[in-house]
Amino acid sequence: MADRPWEPASARGARGWVVLARAVVALVVMVGVVMAAGGGGYAPSAVAAGRSVAQPTPSVPPPIELSGTGDQVTKPFALTGGLAVLRAECPSCKGNFIVELLDDKNQVKDVVADRVGAYSGSRAAGVQAGDHALLVDADAPWSVEITQPGDRPAAELPNSSTGSGDRVEGPFAAGKRMVVRATHSGGDDFAVTVLDAKGRAQDLVFNEAGDFDGAAVAQMVSAGPYYLNVTADGDWTLDLSEP
């Protein structure tokens, strides 16, 4: 066997390190390929690859359900800032049924229900983020469900609806002027108030008593969409249209 040409030990050592480095690089590449193909371990993210990533849709808070019997102050519950819809029921009430929404300082922010006898209705209110509670005056079992609709799709105008008693309608997509035609068959108050998507009052369109049939132009300050708080003790109709 022919002798190899002589070379210094330092040169042989350097060449050995080069071979070792190449082997390590090859091993890393092979491991990455195997892990990516197998679906486990590390895989380059969409951001690293230069692709856009869909942003998560803001979640709607789950409903808050409260119930009790007779007079009660509920335990605190947390609400996010914006519009809240409170649906109250007391089907067996014979005397007063009053539900008031309290803030974290126990100040009354809104009167959700104020009736004598059996009741089922809803009301929208603007709230600040934080703890709230309900002050309930009742003589029978009652329940309240609280929802926060968030960015719920808004209905286009024209739009018509019918109902009975207190109810929240909306949201509606409209400009800052909207024609509201309404009828009411009842012996007590009939009121229709426009709220924006944050629960801020925009216009008291009607504030009548007894039977009613009329129309008015609601004028809003804030941009839509809008909700309507209907306060009634009888049957009613609403027709909304652009002016």
C-alpha cells in the first residue's frame, strides 16, 4: 500500500472538524424533515412562512342566569362594558315585581322591571365593565337572564315587528334618522326609546298612555346599529323605515 503524503497534525485536525460539522448539519436537516412529515414536534409557523393568520373572533359572553324567591339582592356578577339585555320573569307574582340593576357601588343604574302581577319581559341597558347585582322585590319565584349581544348582525330597514309587553328589539342598521310608526292597545304606559350599540339612549320616540297609533322621526346622535326599548302593557306593532 502506497504511503500517503505527509501533512501536519494541525491540518489533519482541522479537516476532521470540517467533516464533523457537515455531519451534524446533515443530521439536523434529516430530523427536521422527519418531524415535519410525521405531524409532530416543531413545524414552521404561518407567520414565519410569511402567510397571514386569521384573527380570532371576539367571543360573546355566556348568558348569566339568576333566580330566587321573594325579595333578594343577588350575588355580584361581572359584565363587560356596552349593552346588556335583561329578561325577567315572575309568572306567579301577584303583588309588585321590581328588578333594579345595581353597579359595583350599589347605585341603581336601571330599572329592569316595575309591574304588578305576573310579568315576562326584557329591557336593554348600557353598563360599564365590572361587578353588578340585582335588587329584586317579588312575592313569588322569579328568574332573570342577562346577555350581551356584542357585534350581532343588524337587520336592514324597512323592518316590522309585533309584540306584547316590555321587549327589546334590534339591532337595526340605520342612519341617524329613522321613521318609527307604532300602535299600542293597552290601558297603561307605552314608550319607545332608541339606544345605540353601547346602550346609550339616543331618542325617546314615544311616551304615551293607553291606546296609541302614530308615527315620529327618531333622531340619533351616535352612529348605529340601534336597539329599541319598548315599554308597554298591551299588544303593539312597530314599523321602521328610512325617512
